[in-house]
Amino acid sequence: MPANMKAMIAETFFSMARGKSMDKITVTDLVERCKISRQTFYYHFKDIMDVLEWAMEETVGRTLERSLKVGSDQEAMEIFVSMMLENRDFIRHLLHSQHREQIERIIF
């Protein structure tokens, strides 16, 4: 089993969400793609939204760490803007799901 199971599950979720609507991704789909048991999934996450929330927190945390290492406030902001621009299509895709309110709360 991978050392960081949560990261592997989240990466697989994002890979799947790029190809189809988040609303159509089920825990069954995710565990099959990850080749893990449902128990393993539920050990790490309570549901699909929990995967999304954890992954977004991790991404923002890594981006924040990078921004704190640069020399100026402008460079730090450029890192955040760049991250958002790189993921804008995916974010837009998420905001068109049935879970929009939950996703907005996670983002803000």
C-alpha cells in the first residue's frame, strides 16, 4: 500500500473528476480505480466531499509554504494567482456540480 494513502485517493479522485462530472463519481468508482477496499477508503475519508476538502486544504497549504519562501508580497501573490489560473477549468467544473454550496464553503 502507498505510504500516503490519502494523497493517492485524492489524486485518483482529481484524475477522475477531470474526465467526468464530480456528481457522477461514487465511492465504488473511486475504490475500484484505486484498487483499495471500501474499508480503506472510509478509514481515511467519510465521503467524496471529504476527499475534495482534504485535497484542497493540502494544495492551499503547499501553495502557502511556497509563497512564504519568496522575497516579496508580489511574488507570493503571483504564486497563488498562478495556482488558481492553472486550475481554473477544474474549479469551474467543480462549481457546476450539485455540491456547489459545499465547494464554495471549502474554497472560502
